[in-house]
Amino acid sequence: MADFVQLVVLGLLAGGVYVAVGIGFGLVWGVLNIVNLAHGALVIIGGYITWQLFSAFHIDPFLSLPVDAVALFVLGYTLQRGVINRIIRAPLLFTFLLTFGLNLVIINVLLLMFGSDFRSVTPSYSGQGLELGNVVVPYTRLASLGVAILTAAALAFVLNRTRIGLAINAISADRDAAQLVGIDLRHAYAMTYGLGAACAGVAGGLIAMIQAITPTAGEPYTLQAFVVVILGGLGRVSATVVGGLAFGLVEAFGQSIPGSGSVFANAIAFGLMVLVLVTRPQGLMGRLR
Amino acid sequence: MIAGAIIATYALLAPLTSLDAVQSAGVPLLADKLWFRIATYIAMFMVMATAWNIIGGITGYAAFGNVAFFGIGAYTTGMLVAKAKWPFLAALPLAPVVASAFAALIGLPLLRLRGHYFAVASLGVGVAVGELVQNIDYAGQPLFGGASGLFLPILSIDNRGLFFFYLMLAAAAIAIAVTWWVLRSRFGYGLIAIRENEEAASVIGVNTTAYKVGAFALAAALTGLAGGIFSQWNVFINQDNAFPIEYNVQMILMALIGGTGTVFGPAAGAVLLQLLIQFLGGSLPISFDIPFVSTDARPIVAQVILGVLLVVVVIFMPRGVIDFFGGRSRLSLSYLRRSLRETSL
């Protein structure tokens, strides 16, 4: 029983990272109709910023999260405005290849800058945890789940309560009509991608605290973000939150099966995805459109 | 036209590199043994790009995980030769059979998905199959050689390099011939109808499920054949060289550069892109120095250049580089501007 509770706790905590990675990916996909294969690379940029600030200036990793968000927002806005906007009306294969190309460039530039060594961020409180009976709750993971939920709430607030958020909702509903009522599409698209990248930056900061990072460490997260978004249902931040937590749970239980270990992580994730797509294509929380 | 010329030049020049006369005369460039290995790699990519074209170009389903079939082909032949001690030529035909059977099996659920869903699901299959092959254990032993891979006994024949080159080239010829046949058959018209409008195709009586699965299995068979030849040619296979994720994108880019949906385009694209990749990586006998870049950093810089190139090709030349040579359009500023305007906001 204690094992079961521990698994549930660990799964939910791990789900925090998936929430953070998933919301930005889901926003870009839902609004811009782009499956952003560079998302994991953006995440890892955030991780390296946190690592650099920690190792050079001893800045607490949680304090560097806003820096990650702002830096990635600027990068994301520029990428969308300068590059991705140019193929936004091309067939899907082209947006796929373009974002894959960006992924390749980012990862290899990171390799040139930081090398392929493992980097980890270890503040004094890492490794400590709250003990409730037989169940251990690591502090960093608990805090990162909190940060992920807060980020999701902030994103939902921006999308539902601000002028630019309403513009983003409008282009997501009908691009041409949005243009007719005077929305600057180029700017709104770039803002959307920028917000998505900012969420990726926060996710990267959280990931740097939980695992050692390398330039290629973001690749699995791209695929997992896709599964998380499908699991929850495309189009709403709250659905992605549920998807991320559910994915964390499935992964925790999948890895606890004797003999499987973590080596089948991808196989489990994609098996789950195909199952969801075939049986409930709108996701756990989605509404049929 | 131009695609045919590129392939013909390749087919004429490549075998020359192996001839003893050329070797002993020391003809510049051609006499290098390395060229010959690269020529075989080019033929391998011709098969994969042409096969991808059947599902991606003709049917219009953006398959991103075809490397799974390459790996399955490689491991089928590899297992039969290394573990069951079959002769290579008896084991080779099973590579396409197993690969296409697998494709038909996963194609039934996957091909119900469309667009992004199909693309990423197929990418996931590519990743997952490699992982499974490396990690499946049976009675405590890795079933497929595990992380240490599989070693095949070296084939004891004369002119081994030449043999595998012609074998790979034959596979490329088969792939091109199959594409030629597909484009002229009832089957191919059905696939094109699916690409243009799947609902309409279904309404006029195309059995879309059977056609899509058929195209997927056909592409898998050809890719698996290349994998089967690769396993015996390379003598050693593991997860890294039988399931390289980057092949997924390389074969698509080759088809795109050469022109999707055509018979010879993808193969010509394979010649061009593979030469470029080897050139940037510094493994061609004619080479160059990238300024300010040390030898260690070179492969990484080559990847950056490749990524930038991918972005540029996708943005400015969505109809393929071949478009410029066939007389249909000229490379000019107005062409680039037009491509840009068609797709940008």
C-alpha cells in the first residue's frame, strides 16, 4: 500500500514537468497548427540558462525561472516572426521539416557552446524531502509541480483575460475573420509562439533541477509533449494539465512493472497515445468539435 | 529529365571506382576506396527515398518513422545469418517480407490517423521499435543481441565491395521500377486520389484502407530490403546503425529535393544530398576546411549547416531543387519571392 501511494506521489510529481512541457507545445499546436519538433530544444535552452546562472553566479534555480521565460519568449517571438511565419500556409510536411531543421541547429549550437558533458543543478536543498510515514516527497519535485501548475494558470489567465490572449483565441477560431476585425496576424502568431517558448523555458529550468542535462536531452520531451497534449485533449490549458499528470502516473506505474524498467518509456508512451487516438480521439478532457 | 541524368552519371561513374585498372592507374578522385563505400551508401538512400515517396509523396501520408522498416529488415537478415546460420542470399528475401508484414500490422491502426497525428505516431513507432529490439530479453538473454549488437560472419566471396554495391544498386533499380509501375497502375491512381481528397476517393469506390496499408507495406518492403543488404554489408548491426533517427528526415529531404511523387526524383535527391552530407562531414576525398572550425567541432558545424539548409530549402524551394533544372522555372529572385509569398502570412 505504501508502495502504491509512493508511486502515485512520484507519478504526480513527475507529471509536473510534463505539464510544463505540454502547455507550450499544446498552445503552439492548437493555435498555429504547428507540431513544433524544436520544442524539446527550446526546453533545453531554458535548462542551460538555469545551469549557467547557477554555476557562474550561484543564483537559486527557482529564481532564474523568470529569466528562462523572458529569454525564450524573445527567442520564440523572433523565430516565429522571422522564420516560421514564412511557411505557415505550406502543407504540414513543410512545417514539420522546418521545425526539425530548427531543432537540429539549436541542438548543435548548444553542443558547440557547452559540449556534450552532463550538467546538473544541485542547490543545497536538492536530495532532501518531506517524509510522511513511509512516503517520501522530494522538495524540488514538489516545488516544480507547484511552479508548473502556476505557469499553466498564468498562461490560462493571459489567454482568457488579456487583449492579446483574446486575439490568440480569435485566430485559433478563424484566421481570416480575425484578420478582418483588425488583428495583426504576424504579431499575434509571434506572440503565440513566444508564449509557448516561454513555457518551454520554465520547463527547462525545472528539468535542470531534476535530471542532468545534455544538448540532446530535450528530444524525448518533444515526443512526450505530443502524447501529453493528445492525452488531455487539444485546445485548452486545463486539459493539458490533466494530460500531463495522467502521463506522469502512467509512466510511474509502467516503470514499476518488473523487468521493464525505464527502457520501454517511449514504447509505453506511444502505445498509450495510439490507444487514446483510436478509442477517444478528443482526449480525456476534450470536447468533440 | 535532369533527375535521370544525375542517376545515369552516378550509375556510370560509381562502379568505375572499384575497377583494378582505375585503382592502379591512380585516376584522381575515383581511385579512392572511400568513394566506393559512399557510392554504396548512396544506393542505399536511393532505395529508402524512393520507398518513402510511395507512402509520403504519392499517397500523401507524411511517414516519419520509416527507419523502423530499415532496422527490421536489417535485424531479420542479421538474426537469420548470425543466429540461425542461414546463407545470406536465403535470408535476404525474408527482410522485405517481415518488414512489410509489420507495416501492415501497425498500418491498420496508424493509417486511420491523419495529418500531424499520423506523422508523430509513425515517428513514435520508429523510436519505439529500436528501443524494443535492443531491450527485449528472452530467458534472461537479450533476444536480438541487446546493446552489444549482432555480428554477422563475413561473406567469403571475391570482390565483396563490388558485390554489395551491385546488390544495393539492384535494390534501387527495383524501387524505381516499382514506383514506375505504381504510377501507371490502377493502384497508383487510387493512391493519388487518396492524396488529393480521401473522402472523394472513398466515394468513387477506392478501398482507402486497403490502398493505404498496401502503399505503406510496399514502402516498408523496399526499405526492409535495403536494411537486409546493409546488415550483411556492414557485418555489424546495433540500435544505433540500424535505427538512426536522422535517416527519417534524410530520406524525406531527399525526396523533397528531387521532387515528390515522381519516379526518378527521390533517387536523384539521394545522390545530391548524400554527397553533400559526406562533403560537409569532411569524409569525401575532395574536401575543404571550414574557417575558424577545429577538426573536432567539424561534424557539429556540419549538422548546423545541414539544419540551416533544411530551413532554407523548405522556405524558398518547396517544389524541390530539381525544379530549376528541368526548364520549368529558373532560379531567380522573383522565383524565391513567389515561393515565399505562396506560403507566408
